Amino acid sequence: MWVFSMVYFGLHRKKYEQLISLYRQEGLPLSAQNNLMSFLGYWGSFSLALFFKRVLDGKPINIAPKQPLPPEVYAFVASQSRELTGWIRVYYYIHAACFSMFVIGSGIAFFGKWQGWY
């Protein structure tokens, strides 16, 4: 599943980079963490995918303590084509599935060790 997420990101990397580039050209703010993560390619992509998914869902986001994201950000992201933003939700859910599988696998391994199965 993790390898699949890497391949999926590779297929949509140009859209990811284009969306970030357009976002920056508009002069819209990013948190310090997301700004750093935007330069890390695949390894930082989940943070930005989560950010854009929350913006697409219209959820409130703070870019700094007590500094909410301006409404222009929500309008900008909503105005982008589905082709440019549609992959973000799928990518988010792929990562959620990877994390869930890791937690379940860790739980099974812990339970097995506790029960003396190995």
C-alpha cells in the first residue's frame, strides 16, 4: 500500500507542483510547516495534501496560533479545476489506509507477542 501511494503521487506530481506554484503566485499564506514540506517532494506531500483537503472541505485552518486562513485561500482552491485538485482526496485516503493498516498490524503483532504466539 505504501508503494502504491508513492506510485500514485508520482502519477500526480505535476499537478501537485502546479497547484503549489499557482498558490504561491497568488501570494497566499502557508504555515511554516507546510512551506517546508512543500520542498520535500513525496516525503512532505501528505502534509500539503491534508492542508488542501481541509481547504477543499471548507474546514477552518490556522496558519499560526490564532491566525486563521484568509477566505481568499478557500475561494482560490475552490476555483481550481477538478482535474488539478481531484486527486488530493484519493491520495489522502490512501495514506489513511496505510496508517490504519500499520496500526492494525502493530496491534496484531503486539497481541501475538503478548499471547506468546512467537
